[in-house]
Amino acid sequence: MNAPPPLVGPPTLDDVRRFAFRQGPGKGHLGEQHLVDDRTATTSALPPRRARSATGVPLPLGTHELLAAAPYPGPCGAGAVAALEPQERLGHLLTTAFGLQRREPSHRYADHRSVASGRAKYPVHAFLAQGGAVRYHDAYRHALVDVAPSGGVTAGPADGSSVLLAGRYSDLPAAYGRLRYAVAEVELGVALRSLCVAADLFGVPAALALDGAATARAEAVVRSAGPGTWSAPLVVRLDVPGPAVPGRALPGPPPPARDGRDPLLEADDPSARDAAAISAHRRGLPSGPPAPARGLPSGAPAGSSATGAVDWAQVLWNRTAGRMPDQLYGFALRPAEVSADCLADLLAWADRPPPGRLLAEVAERVRLSVALQRVGGLPVGVHQVEGRGLVLGPARPGIMATLQPGFAQQPAPNTDSGMRHAAMAFVHSVDVDALLDDFGPAAFGLLQLCLGWSVHGLCLAAAAHGLVARPARSFVEYRVQPLFGLRREETPVFMTVCGTSRFTEPMLDLRT
């Protein structure tokens, strides 16, 4: 089947419907679900061209010690935070939100970071804007790197700090096609929550500016960092007083000005171009004041006492999407009992709505269901989540094994799918057509942000209990829909699989 023609002009509501269908229920039927060659080059972990300078601000050391002294699920100690200078506190906050955690020696993908990523490609990039200064968060240089100015773009308010988050579609394999949109936008929601959790931990008030004017200004800043097909950015204002610390020479040689993957940044990929056009609908969102953004659950999660003496450094270290030994694909789980307290903790994290009235209203339209087995004596089957509780459904013995054929990765000599041994499989579902009717063409992007926000909360809670949490977009909607008892018009749009890992190995500690 021929690929659909690229979008011409701003996408209409019908264009967005077709786009959503092609990366959802239609992806298998329309021949757009291609095999991905993991050896193919992407731009993952490649800094923008103008963010490879020799100057900037090194991030502070000692983030690990601060987090190790902060018991989950509460914030860092007030005394330790008060002793930090404002810019130092900001540096620890950014390291907590986006920093490197570990290297798994036999793992073929990128090093592990604190943000949840199903493919470990980390397509979301973070920029810090303080007045006229724009700096790029480079996890490998452990620094905020000066972005060479371009066109006199004003970065942000002169009296504060803003973090700009933007997804870059070429960081994901081109074979994903239009699915790169959903993956990158969901991870944008993941990065938003990771930043808000870090702000809560360090006692820094955060607010999300989602209006069209703030989005357009941030987009100009991101584009000034160099070529690339970017999503519409998110703007998170942090109550950290300026001015920006003057830049200085960073230790070590700067990365080469020219990288062999640079041509990928300028490639004219129709699917990436369509993704950017759909994302650009956020430019048209109504104006309004920035919305307070809190990432931690409100109140103490009901199951947090079961985590014992785990601290935040251990939680971020534990966070994993699961894996297999080298040269094998998928993720391996083993059968194991999970406590009801663990489930209560995950539900408390899922219950925190995303910031702002608009995102919260979109999130209210999304149903969260969970398939359970071996969890706190609860019946095996599919149950609906209501707030922090469950509406129990009928018993469905063997539900996880029944779900496994609908998962993208099937057991084979070189692949495993841990679905059959999972303890929990959370599914987000929504009537996409009704959502677009009621909220307009920007709703599909807002939905992805809400999904990422919820998914990262589930992943952090799972990590606190030593569980794998695998964010998954590659499943067969037509198989999952009836098994979860969803109405015909209600589409499963995301899945998070939680369980106990069967594979472990010694790891290299990259924390600072």
C-alpha cells in the first residue's frame, strides 16, 4: 500500500483523525507497521548544532547524596535545600529530572536516565532560558552548554528561569513513521512530570505555560539551537531568581562541530514533517496564566509504607523498562507476588492530574484500567481504576497470557515478552473521535502529554517497589480492546506493563 500524501497546510480536524487512526488501530491494517533495524543511525543523544560550544555552566556534583538523604515519597530535607544557592539548587533539580543514572554493560541502547523511555532513545531535549541566555542541558557533559545566539531571540523572562522541553523526531528510528509523533509526544509528557517531580523534591514552585503565545516564543528559541524537526515545545517556569550565571570554559574538549549524523537533522521526512504540523496545533491554544505544576502525589500514597527505607536516589536508580541479555530482544519477567500496598502506591501516582485546566479536562476523558494477577489477593482479571481505588471486574484467569498475542514482541528464539508473567498491565483508553469533537485538533497532542504524565508516575511508583514498568505503544488495539471490555468507540492508546525482572547484571554507576 502506498504511503499517504503529506499534509498540505495546517492540518484540519479530519487530517488529525486520519493521522490518529494511522498510528493507532489502523497501523497494522494499512501496512505502516515496519520492522525497525536498531543498527540504523538516529540523532539520539546528539546535541543541536549550536549547543556544542566550549562554554557554559557545569552542573553541581552531589545530587546523589541529596537524593539518598530524601526518603521516598517525600521531598528533600528543608535544611539541605535551604543551604543551596538558587542556581545550585536549579542544577540539582535538572540533574534529578534528566540526568544519567547507570550504564548496563551488555545493553545495546543508550545509557539509562531518570526519565521513562520505552526505547531508551530519549527524544526530548531540555533548554534553560534565563533572560537573554539560552543553555542546553547536556547529560553527558554534565553541564548547561551555551547555545550560540541566532537572530537575537529573547529566551525568557528577565527575572526568572524557564525550562523549554521539545521532542526531536529524528531521535527515533525512521521506520517508526508517523508513530514517532505519539512516542515523542508521550515522552514529552514524561519529561514534564519528571521535571515537576524534581521541582517538588527541591521545593521549587513550577508552573506550566501552555498558551499559544508562550509556545510560539519557546519554539523560536528551540529552532535557534540548530536544524531539526521539533515538536511544539512546553514551557515550565521555575521560581528560581536570576540573573543567569555567566558562562565559562567547560572542562574537556567540546564535541566536534560536525557529526556524521547531522544530515539526519535536515532530512525532509514526510512523516516527521506531518508530526511537527500536528504538534504545532498547540500554538493556537488560548492565553491564560501559567498553571501551578506539582508532580508528586497529593498526600502520602497509601502504599508508600511498604517501600521501607527506600530513598529517591534508589528509586531513580531502580527505574527500568525491563530488558534481556545482549543480542536478545524484548523484556523478561518472572512470576512473583506483588502486595496490595504496591498497587495502592501506583494508583496514587496515577491519580495526580496534569497541570492546568485544559490538560486536566482532557485527562478526565481518559479511562485507566488494569489487568492483575498475583496482586495482594485481588481477583485475576481486568478492573477499572476510579481515583485511587478499583471497580472490580469479573474473574479472568490467564488474562496476561491472553493479552500476550496482542503485544508487539512475541516469544521467539531471540525475543521474549514478559507480558504472560506480568503482575499488572495498565491500559489508558479514550474515545478519540469524541475528544477531537469537543476539544478541537490540538486535543490529540494534549492526550499524548496526559498519557506521558500518568505513565511516568506509574514508572516511578513501580521503581520504588523494585518492579519493571515498561511503557508500550506497540500493541494490537483490536486484540486489547475486547479483552479490557472497552466500548467499540473507545480506543486503547497506551499500555504500561509492570512486573518483576528475570534479568539482572552488574551495572556502572553514572550518578553524580
